[in-house]
Amino acid sequence: MLRRPRRNRKSAVIREMVEETRLSTKDFIFPLFLIDGINQQVEVNSMPGIYRYSLDLMLQEVETCMELGIRSFDIFPAYPDNKKDRFATESHRPETFYLKAIHSLKQRFPEAVIMTDVAMDPYSSDGHDGLVQDGKILNDETLEILGKMALAQAQAGADILGPSDMMDGRVGYIREVLDASGYTDVSIMSYTAKYASAFYGPFRDALDSAPKSGDKKTYQMDPANAREALIEAELDSSEGADFLMVKPALAYLDIIHLLREHTALPIAAYNVSGEYAMIKAAAERGWLDGERAMLESLLSIKRAGAQIILSYFAKEFALLTR
Ligand code: PBG
């Protein structure tokens, strides 16, 4: 036998020499959940090890993460029902706790990258990403609200805005609003191929943001479709997105790969709440080795073509590999 592939697996050093994909703490964006108040830290039931923090404790958490080498954070707010309305008015009120927190995070950690989420759901009494009227999600009317939200987040100091709403035309609309106000340096990481997925369940628990009626299938993509992701990618890049994101990650590795082949823009993937919860739940029962399952799934996301990974495992990964 002339060819024996096992020779390249014969020792740890050789295996590392031929390793094609390597994860680094620098690949990650760590999503964090923010709540109002002081000295609050509440674990998310369906996400063991993941907490909702009030700003004071979030500042401490970010400091710990920065020491571990995590430098990018995506902040999501959880609002009580009494702050929600049809128009997500709270999302662009300058004094709201989310915007004040973004400002404080940037003041305290100027070198960190702070990403925000642009969508109506945390502030909407309907629990939808867009404006609801007679059971329909209105597209163009939603853009105006998203524009106000995006501008408020840029004013608060966000480095990257993440439109996660899947309305048509929102990347271009937000880009124009930002540029018209002088925020030409604020980046957009578009949720380009965001699927109508069961894997967002634990996130909606964390934010108490599940739709009050209906589902998100008229705006989020059908899990059956791959080529449609190319249409979204083409639009988002022509509308000025700086990064394209695929979400969820693990059930959509083919989509990550597809976009990677079709664009020169950096590809991000969101390893979502349900993907985290599955591994944690099985590990808690002793049904699989949680650490190895985490590393293997994160590696698969990078191997598929994502150079940026949003993951609730970011801190655990950093702790494990420091
Ligand atoms: C909402 C939003 C969702 C997530 C990020 N932004 C949920 C949804 O679309 O219902 C999900 C993230 C996760 O599951 O970890 N705009």
C-alpha cells in the first residue's frame, strides 16, 4: 500500500500539523442578555450557565470575558410587558435602559466591539419583529421604526448593528439613515439567511419575546430553501451590509458553505439558543460529553465557512482553551 492516510494521524503533533481548521477565541461574538435594575443576575431556565444581567453585573461579566480574550459582545435586552407597545416605542427612547447600557459599555470598554439587535420583538406587545396590523406584518411601515431604533443605537455608541428582523429592504434603509446622520463608520451585520426555526425557543424564554399570535414564517426563511439564501445575500451586500450572517448554524451548515462560495464578504453564523440547550441538556443527563460536543459543533461551523461565530459557548470555549 503506497497511500496510508493513517500516517498523518499517528501522533498528536502530526495531527495538529495537518489540522485544517482551528478555532480561536478571536472568532467569537458572545451574546449577553440585559435586564433593568441593579445587582440582578437571573439564569435562563432553558440555558444552564447563561444569565440575564443588570448593567452593573454585565460590566463585570464583560471585564471577565475581556481578560479571557473575548472582545466582541452582542447585547439583547429583556423588557417587562408594561414597556411594550404595538410600535416598539421604547426601542428608540434615548433614556431607555438598553441604550444607556450600550453607552456605558462603550465608555468603560472602548476597545471592545459592541453589537446591538435591530428588530421590534423585545419591545413589541405583539412579540413580532415587525409592525402587526390585522394579523399581517407590515414591511415598509416597519422600516421606519427600525430606522429610528438603528439611529438610537448608533447614537448610544454601538459598533455593529444586527438587523435580525428579516424585513425586505431594511439593510439599505438603515444604511441610509445612518449615513444621513453621519454614522458612516457604524457597521451592519445583517441576519441574511435567518430561518423560521424551532431552535430559537430558549432565546424567546430569555427575553419573554415569543409571538403572541401566529408565527414568523412570512418573514423568516423556510428551512426547505437554500437558493433563496443567495437572493437575500445579493440584496444585503448590494444594500451595504458589512457582514452576512446565517442563523441557526448547525442545521444550516450547507447555507454557510453556500454563502461562503458566493460572496467575498465575511460570513458569520449564529449558534443559537436551542443548539446550546440541546448540548447542555444531554450533557447534564450524562448522555454525551458536553465539552467535546461543544468543540466539535463549533469546529463544524468554522469548517463550513463561517469566520465569525456568535455563540453562548464563547466564554466556556475561552476558559477551556486559555
Ligand atoms: C429576534 C431574534 C431572535 C434571535 C436573535 N434575534 C429570535 C427570533 O427571531 O424569534 C434568536 C437567537 C437565539 O435563539 O439564540 N429578532
